[in-house]
Amino acid sequence: MTSELLDQALVEEATKKSGLIWVKGAGAPAARALWHVWHEGAVCLVGDGPGEQPLPGLTDGGSAEVTVRSKDKGGRLVTWPASVSELPAGSPEWEAAVADLKAKRLNASDGEAMPERWARECRVVRLTPTGTSAPLPDTALVEPPLPSPATTRRPIPAGLPRLLLKRRKRK
């Protein structure tokens, strides 16, 4: 009983403090980094709409695996299983979760109209911890990055360092 309570406390505190979690839904090819809020004993996510994060493999009634990283060092703290439930738009649970999500959402283009857009175009998903946390792995779980349209920065032009040095000398 004591180890279960300690496990629960670790999951809650680590997840609350981390701004980013890695979630692997049932049938998803790999875990994805997702922003979230901890609300009433579970993780709440918003996504699958225009301009929002994708939520692959997170279907109502399904399961997921959540990995929480350390906020200061970025290393894995705990991995825990979760049950997935989609909150129906407009329900009291949805309204309460969206209030917390709205407060944490950065760089939203529509500000105060965000909850209405989420109700029309997005899904709000709740991940409730089930069972005990998984032991830390003995090996690195490195995976290749997911395909993305993002590109890496191109090399700087050869003459740029000289131009920058000339500006510093003038001052």
C-alpha cells in the first residue's frame, strides 16, 4: 500500500512539474512530445485540430504509455500506463479542463476565442494513471526522429564572420 501511494505521488508531482511529456498511444509508431496540464488526478491534452498538436493513437477507451522527463536535466523520471478518455465538448469536465489548458497555452493566435475553436475543431483528451509505474530501462531507448517538414539551418555564408567582426571593432 505504501509503495502504491509513493508511486502515485511520484507520477503526480513529476507530471505536474514537467511542461512536456512523451505519450505513446496504442498503435502509434513512436512516442510524441506533448504539452499538457495536470487536472484533477490526470493529464489533459488538447489537439488534433488546426494549429494544435497531433494526438496519434489516443482514442477514447484506449490506453497509452506516458513518460515524464525532469524539468531541469531533461532525463526520464517515470513512465506510467494510462487509460484514455475523450471529454465531450461543453460537458462540465471539458469546461474545467479547458480552463486550465487555456491558461497554459502559449502563442495562441485567437486568445479568448480559443475554447470555442477547441470545441469546434479539436479534441480534449484525459489520460488517467492506471497501475504502477514501469521500472527504468537498462538501455537507452533512442529512436530516430519522426518525419517532419522542418529543416535544419543552412551553413552561414563564408563572409558573415568577417562582417560581424568589423562591426564589433567599430564600436
